[in-house]
Amino acid sequence: MAGMDPELEAFVPFLPQIDLSDPAASRADFTERAKARPAPDTTGLEIEDRVVPADPDVPVRIYRPRQARGAVVWMHGGGWIFGDLDTEHVWAARLAAGSGVLVISVDYRRAPEHRYPAALDDVYAVLAWTAGHAAELGIDPGRIAVGGHSSGGNLAAAVALRARDEQGPPIRFQLLSEAALDDRQRTWSQRNFTGTPWSTRDRVATAWRYYLGSAPATPYAAPARAEDLSGLPAAYVATAEFDPNRDEDVEYALRLLRAGVSVELRQWAGTFHGSHAIQSAEVSQRQVAELAHVLRRALTC
């Protein structure tokens, strides 16, 4: 593909195929592949599994660097279909170690067994619990962020909207990495990226269908549908060049800016959706390092 980073392009023929026609099988395959990743360096981190009381309860995994004062409620990607605390372990540990921020990884309920708003309700419960237990967690309640990749970025944007509208826990920052924000798929990138690696127009449409079911999309399901973006927390929005989600993320960042929200927009040239997982590539290393740097700056300054 013209313009793709050469290190990433070399891996494209070896990428696993994703068959979303069988969500359970796709989920199991994803879990097995995640087990093959090298274990992260957790030196200097305290790691604890907890359960957040809710209806139903929500499992979380807490990564605590020494002297952490800020926290991020972190949501894994996976099209709302796959991913869990174990598959996200590598990334959550790296984020905590690199940022010096307490990372609370959320094991939200997955589609299609649990459709919207189940995952969002889980995330909101964890956000409220984090704010309410700030003293126990040793963090400043004024230094709480939300963030995630892909479907996790969707949930981060959605919970920021809901917290604003419901006068819920204050959120200082939102980190949206290659977020799925618009179910309508009307942008140029959604219409034209039909054969890009890992994520294609058809796969995106299937993921949205599993997540929404027959329910109409609301702004809390698809944040790009929100008419008013004022009063939201400052944001970092990262996009991949060859990603169906690219243009809706750029437009969301611009709309945030027009609404008076401070935004840093980062377009990663030559990358595709989820390519940061190919950690041997130099651009992937920079992507992951920047996520940690952004959180450190947002929550410790």
C-alpha cells in the first residue's frame, strides 16, 4: 500500500485474519494470540485485581507506579467484541510504567452477548468508583482521565459526555486513540478503506451492528452524533493514516476545538488501525511512548 511505513508493511502478509461472523471463535483466537506476547516489565508496579461493586460487578486490574497521583480509567480495544484484562495486560503495564499514572484497566461486558449500553454502564461505574475511592487509591480526585483504543476510545469519549451531562465525576483529560466514534460510516476514510489491514469498512460495520443491535444510536453510543461538545475535558486524539476511523476522529477533534475544548491531534503517517501492536516497528514504539508521555503531562503537571 503506497505510503505505508515500510516496517509495518512487511508484517501485513502475516497478520491474522479476523472473522467476525463467529464472535466467540474470533474472541478465543484473539485471546490465544495475546498469550504469545512477551510479558511486560512490571518492575516498580504494584498490580492488583479488584471488583468494582455495580449491577453487575465490574472486574478491574489496577497498575500502581510509585508515587502515582493521577489515574486513568483505561478501556481496551477489540470492537466491543473481544479483549479483556489479560489481553490488555501488556499495554496497560507499559502505559502505567511510562506515564507514572495509576492505570485502572476495565473488563467491561462485550458484544454481542451484552449490547449497548452495558459496556458504557460498566465504565461509568468504574469512573464513579475511582472518584469516590480516590483517597483509598492514593490519587488526587482532580487528576482523573479516561482513555482507550478503538472501541475503548469510543467508551472514553462516551463516558466523558455522560459525566458532563449527568454532573458526574470530574474528568480532567480524555485520551482517544483511533476511536470508533460514528456508526454512520459517511466519511471519506470509511467509504474508501475497504481493504486496509486489520480494520475495514465491513468489519467496522459488523462491530457496530453487534454493539448496537436493533437499538438506534445515541450520542452515548456514537459520540460523533453529539450536537454539543462544549464543557468536555481536554483531549488527545490519535489517528492512523490507513484506518476507516481516521476522518471521524479528525472531525471530532476539530469539533472539540470549535466548542472551546483544548485538543492535541496526532496523525500517525504510514500506520494502520492497531499497528502499534507491531512493537518492532520504530513508529509503533513512538506511538506507545507518546501515549504515556501525554498522560504524564496531563495528570502530573
